[in-house]
Amino acid sequence: MDEGHRTIEALFDEARTFPPPPELARRAVVPTDAIYAEAEEDLDAYWSGKAERLVWRRRWDSVLDWSKAPFAKWFVGGTLNVTESCLDRHLGEHADRVAYYWEGEPGDRRTITYGELHAEVCRCANALASLGVGKGDRVAIYMGMVPELPVALLACARLGAPHVVVFGGFSADSLADRIDDAGAKLVVTCDGAWRGGAVVPLKEMADDAVARTPSVRHVVVVRRTGATVPMTPGRDVWYDEIVPDQRPERPATECDAEDLLFLLHTSGTTAKPKGIVHTCGGYLVGAAASHSMVFDLHETEDVYWCTADIGWVTGHSYVVYGPLANGATSVLYEGAPHYPDRDRFWEIVERYGVTTMYTAPTSIRTFMKWGDEHVAKHDLSSLRLLGTVGEPINPEAWMWYREVVGGGRCPIVDTWWQTETGGLMIAPLPGVTTTKPGSATLPLPGIAADVVDEEGHSVPLGQGGYLVITRPWPSMLRGIYGDDDRFVETYWRRFSVPEENRWVYFAGDGAKRDLDGYYWLLGRVDDVMNVSGHRISTLEVESALVDHPAVAEAAVIGRADAQTGQAIAAFVTLRGDREGDADLITELRDHVAAKIGKIARPASIVFTPELPKTRSGKIMRRLLRDISERRKLGDVTTLANESVVHEIAERAKGAPRAEA
């Protein structure tokens, strides 16, 4: 990397740091950095202490068995049922505490206490059992964000039946692949789901998928939208005709700590989805401990809102299992953030007095684009902590989130983790950590990370490379379902040295550490471009573009180029009514050159009113790469704004391509 290519921390004033607010630091769940030394001094004792916070039927004999690395066993010999930690233990004194404030997109609302949630979970578990579901049977769940969604997850867990949640934005093909991979016996779905004022036809797509998956015996259907849907006799049953009359009690099935709790599939562009295996004991230890520490949860005071869909791992860990294990009061919202108006999220924050909000950088940049006035309509003084998840956040979005949404008073916890890690891995502790805009800061206590070069050697501070985890952690994936070889090859082969019993987990992400040791995530390694031998992060270029006052949001990809190997292609949305033209393209290219270096100037810039995003807010850079390289577009069924892809493709055809 040449000297003109500035590191990401140079995209903003390096002196800009934000220490924990004194009041928060005084009363924080983690008030001192001594916890880091405590964890390093005795890891077994540290993780045992976190595990003791849960309800166990039988205490474990040993904390970790790593004898068959990289296949780990945590809390060996321990037994539990995760729902007893999430529900039963709260019933004595806190049965009337609100577990979820739920709000549907059309405006309907429900308040669900822990006592009510427990009863509904038991009824649902009894209903599933009446349909033949027992311990070890896999259940696929394909739903919108209705209360019955977390109920279904917990009912499966109550029975010891692993759940396989499929995001409600996925196509019938994607659903069929996941049902088939898991060998699911039953599917829980809805007649439809509300999204942006329209109905997503979930039952129709479920029928299509089930027709191709012979393992499915029954389909349970929740009435949500009132859509007329076909019901197959003997196979399909309405939720409201089988669940309400069941008994509101159900003994929880005792499970081993290493029994399968759920599968969650990650998508691949060239291979079938990977069924990530998570087990009962270690997963819940990691999710509950990290949720409490990073979000500084005070269970009798906080109203917590993670805006993620439960179809993703963020929803599993930080909408369902982590918050419920900690006795939190959470918000669930069904629909789109702009329906019926662009202030819907802020209306929800004000209505329920949300104190902690956890959302995606892509959402934050969209809110920026819409304008501060939508935030200013509402009283957000209840907020005291803000979090980000899903991808690296650029410094300007970080600052906007802090100043406009948080009123300059809320610490921001920028978090890095993955479906595979099960829980947060790198994040600030809000009562302890001084934060920097754009940095996920430091590994959590008990987590050992590093940044390494191509040969697996740790790089000096101030340099970048590949992010790795250098020792096991409780919520780690236990494998890829049915494919041990792929598990080893994908995550452990590249940097491990088995003959030395040194196992290194490769996260697939690039990262840099600054001189303070803070981690700056650069995105997937395939999002690190190689332009004429220079490794340039897409995030760095995106951050430089968004730093320009005309730019609301930007997505950058590396497209194949015969001369340079890869060329930088940028897709840009502008603020307000600003129009894009050739002069602005030149201005933006020069701006990037000034911020990073000439090597980072985009070879092409396409102005577009929107970027293609999934319903969870992630930009589909794969489609932008297809457009830029003029290939046939891949699957667009998971997008929230499918039509925009074709508009971008048309615009890109006529876009000029400059020399970088």
C-alpha cells in the first residue's frame, strides 16, 4: 500500500474520541476495565461466572473440551432448557413485567408480559407436540415480525426441537433449500406479512417450497393479513385453531449443553447455503452475557429495541434469546421504517420510551438521506445508548447517529460479530470504553482476536490484514450441518497449524488496528479491492464519498478490469434535490483522491435515487457487481426495492468510465 493511501482512521480527526459519560460510567453494568484482566487470568472461571447467570438442570463437569479441535464442546455434562432461563425464572416476581411491546405496520399493538409469553409458548409447544414434533425434530419458521414468531422459536426450544428460521424476505427457492438441508418436519408460517403497505405472500411461497420438500408433514399458518390462502387438508392447520385451546403449561425438555438449539443458514453466491450449527449451553451464555454488558441493560429501567428481523442472527441473539434471558423489556416492530411516513421509527421510540436502540448502518444512512426533520418531530430524550450492527459504519454516519438521534449524549456501541460467532465479539463496554467514530474498538473480555498477514503473522499496530479469532468462545458455531469438511475448510484451514495444535478462526473480514489497538472493520475480504496491486477497502472509499456534503449514501465495488485487475465502481445517492452531473462526478473523484489518495479515485460513478437493499437493510453489492461488469443479474427476490436494480442497470449502461 503506497504512502498516499490513507488508512481509514485518517478519514476523520484522529483526536476525536468520546469517553463514557460520567453518569453512565458510575452506574454501568460493567463499571471498570478490570473485567478484561479477570477474564485473561482465569478463562474457565470467567466463563463459568457468566454461565452461572442461567438456569441449569445439571451443572457442567468441565467448561471446555477442545481435544477434538476445531470441534468444541462447552459446559460439558451440563443440562438445561434455554426457555427456563428466558421465561420460567422470571415468573415468580416478574410475571407482569413487559417482555415485548409489539407494533404492527398498520398500527395495531400488543403488550405481552413474561407471564403471557410463557403461557403462549407452552400452548404453542403443546400444539406442535400434538402434530408429532419431538426432541431433535427440525422445525422451519418462515414468518413476518409478529409476536407468534418469537413464540414459535421458544416453543421449539421448549420441546428440544431445533428451529430453522428463514427470513421472510427470502424466495420460495431459498426456503426450499433450507428446509431440505435441515430435513424439517414442520413449517410455521403466516398467511402473509405487512411490508411497506403491501402484503408479502408468505403462505404462497411456503406452499411452493413445501411441494419440493418431502420431509414436511405439517404447515401451521398464523392469520395476519386476512389474505385468502389455500389450505391443504391433512397438512395445513391454522394457528388460531390449534394453539389457543392447548394447556398453558408444558414441562421443558431437558437438553444437553451441546444439543442443537438452532440452524441458521448463511448464503453463498457459488455454493449451497451453509447451515450454521448453534447449541444450547454455550450459545445462550454468550448471547446473554454480551447483551447485558454491551447494552448496559438495567432490566427494571430500560426499554430496548433491536430493529433487526428475527430471521437473521441479530434477531435470534438480540431480539429473542439474549434479552429474554436478561429479563429485558423489548420492542418488536413488524414493518418498514418509512411506512406510513419517514418518521415511523422515531414515533416508536417516543411512544414506548425506548432507552436503547440497536440498528444497521445502512438504515442510519437512509435516515440521514431523508433529513433531520423527521427525527426532530419527536421527543427522543428517553434514549441513553445507541448501537450499530451488520456492517462497518462510516464516521459521518456514526456522528450523525450520535448528534441527531442521540442528542450528543448517547454513547454508541458499534459491534462486530457474525452468524457463526453467535454473539458479539468486538464492541465497546459503554461504561468503560472510550469510543472513536467508525471503530468497533476492542474484543470483549474473554475474546482473543488478531489481525494477520497472508502468512498468518500478526501485523504491527497501524497496519491492516485479515481478522482472526485465536481461541474458542462459548457461542461459537459447532459446525456446518452435515458437512464437517466444509466447516474446517471454510473457517479453520487458512491460518491454523494443526500439527502444533494451533487453531485460528478466519472470519473472512479485513481489519486494521490503529496505534491504540482499536479495530477498524473493512468488510468482507472480497470487499477489499486490488487496484494495480494496491489493496483498497470499499469502506474507505464509501466513507470518503459520504464525507462530501452532496452525498447521502454510497456503495463501492471492485469490477474486473483488464488493465488494473480491478477498477473502483461507485454508486451514489445524493442529498435532498441535488442533481448529479459530469461536474459533480469530477468533484467527487477529486474529493476521494484528496481524502485517500489518487489510487482510490472511482473509475466510474453512477447516480441513483436508491441502492439495492435487502429488507434487513444490507446493500446487495453482489448485484452492483453484476451491473458494473454487465452480467446477467442474479436473484433479486430478497430485495426491499427490486425495481431499483433495473433502473441502476440502465443508468450504468451510459455512465462514463474514467481512468483511476
